[in-house]
Amino acid sequence: MAKREYQTVESGPHTYWDMLHPTIQKNYGQWKYHDRPRPGVLHHVSHTGDEVWTVKAGTHRQVTVDIARRLCDIADTYCDGFLRWTVRNNVEMTTDKEANVEPLIKALEAAGHPVGGTGNSITSMAHTQGWLHCDIPATDASGVVKSIMDLVYDEFKREEMPNRVKLSTSCCEINCGGQADIAIVVQHTRPPRINHDILASTCEMPSTVARCPVAAIRPTKVNGKPSLMVVEEKCICCGACFGACPAMEINHPEYSKLAIWIGGKNANTRSRPTNMKLVAHGLPNNTARWPEVAEKVLTIIKAYKEGGRDWERVGEWAERIGWKKFFEVTGLPFDKYMIDNYRHARNSFNQSAHIRF
Ligand code: SF4
Ligand code: SF4
């Protein structure tokens, strides 16, 4: 069909193909094998005999224009201008010249970007938007990342863990974020406070009521004006209503805490995918270094490094030794809130890609 003058141009992500290094384009789907000559460097060999080296380095996630330009200059010098960011905010630079690998590593490290994050390392944390971009975060995800990654900097550059370790933070309980070996997740501990003065003028009430997963929000009248109320005995403090209605204020410097969950796994590798389990909660949202959270995360990492068998992920290690033992070796206190008795949860959720409900 002929394209009409007024037809809108389809927009969306640019095709990734143009961004691939020409040697990768040429050998697409023809790789013979790959290996890692050292932590932070991937080496791919094609059936055609071509080879490419990819150097991975950590970035700050919130990258300034100056940093982006500096990285682009490095890519121009050593990688024909080709670089890409991974989902964990590492930068990967690809070259088909082995002689460029060492100078590239030196240039990245001289610019403050540690080279590593491959294999059985602790790679950069996946995290959500935090205070910089989102309208409902109770903590600053990237700040937590900075404080934890500063402490595991050497583990990023080595491959000495039993298996890869994926960390994440989520700055609210319900939206982005996700499964990780060790995840730091905001935890609200009291129902939202309602600002009745602004609710009617700022919120669409039916959609706010519909947001609540346990039907705890009811229409009401306050001082003759329509508003909403929360049945606090039903409220699970999820914060979903706050996203729909800023007058349902749930964030609080004292009552919004942080929790640590472990054992999440998305892959079907070796064992089925698993949901994370709560192992610590009620930790203070203590900016700007979150020392209480960092200390617990490091304790878990240390115990896993000491006790995990080769290729065991964090959750597999905990399952093998048993959760009772997990709490013993980490010294984390266990309490009744860690027992999964949520009445709407199925025992296994969709934990397996083989069996779906
Ligand atoms: S996790 Fe929640 S608060 Fe954080 S960026 Fe996502 S939606 Fe916003
Ligand atoms: S915090 Fe969650 S459970 Fe509580 S009222 Fe809001 S949506 Fe409902």
C-alpha cells in the first residue's frame, strides 16, 4: 500500500542491528565458542575465523554528559565507536583487534570504570529510578546501589563467587524491580495518611479505589466533601494507591523501611526459577549510605561465598543447607513475618517455566 502523506511515522526503539560492531554483524549466528581470558573480558570466536573481544566495565548508572562523552571517546579510540549499555548499567565495548584490549582496559580504569562484572562475580546492581525520575519512591535506589557496590568493588573485578550474584534495589514495593539473588526492597509499615484537603481535586477516586488489591479503600465524605478512607485492618501497606493518588501519602522517613529478600532466580539453568524469600525487614531507610542494609547484604554475601558449592546460586545454596541453617550461618533473626502465609498466594506461584497456572 502506498504511504500516504499524513501517515504517522512509526516510532520506537531504533533497530539494534546498526549498533552492532561490523564483525558481530558479519558473524551473527555463526559463533563457534567463547571464553573469558580474564574477568571483564569476553572473547568470541566465529566459524569464519573472526574474533571479537568485549570489555565490560561498571558505570554510575546516572551518567552525566561528560561521562558519556568520555566513554564515547574511549570507544572511538579502541572500538571503532561501538559500545552498549547492559541492563545492569555496565558498559560493554567491542573490538576485533586483540592488541586494543589491554589499552582499552587501562583507559576505562583510568577513567574510573572498574573492568569486571563477568562470570562468577558480583555484577552491578539492577535498580529502579529512585528520587531522580519517579514520583513515588520511598528511597533512592541508585544511592543504595552506590553504597553497596562501593563495598563489593573487588568482587566486581574478580570471579571468585560460587556463581554469579545478581543484586537489585526497588524504591517501592509494587512496581519495577524484580527477582535477584539478593534484593533490597522498600517496605511500608503503616497505611497511607490521607490528605482530605487535596484528595478530591487531585485524584480520580474510582481508579484509586480500584488500585487496592485487598479492597481496603472506601468512598466517604469529610467536611461535606467527597473523599476516600482506608480500612486499616485490611490494608497491607503496599502503596499501590499512592501511585494513583498523591493524597494517599504512604512514604514516611520513619515508617518506610527497607527489607532484604534472597533467592530470586529467573533462569531455568540447573534448577527451576524461584521467587525471592524475605530474610530481613524493618531496616532503617538511612540515607546516604544505608549502613544497616549494607551490613546485612555483606553478611549474606560472605556466608554464601564461604558455604556455596561451585555453580550454586544464592537461593540454591539456601535451599540445600536449609533455611534454618541459612539463618544460623548469617546470624539474621528469623520471625513469624517471614513465613509465607499470604492468603491470596498460591503455594508455588508461577515458579516454573515448565508448569504454568
Ligand atoms: S520501583 Fe516504584 S518508586 Fe521505584 S522507580 Fe519503580 S515505580 Fe518508581
Ligand atoms: S496501601 Fe495498598 S492495601 Fe493499603 S489502602 Fe493503599 S492500595 Fe490498599
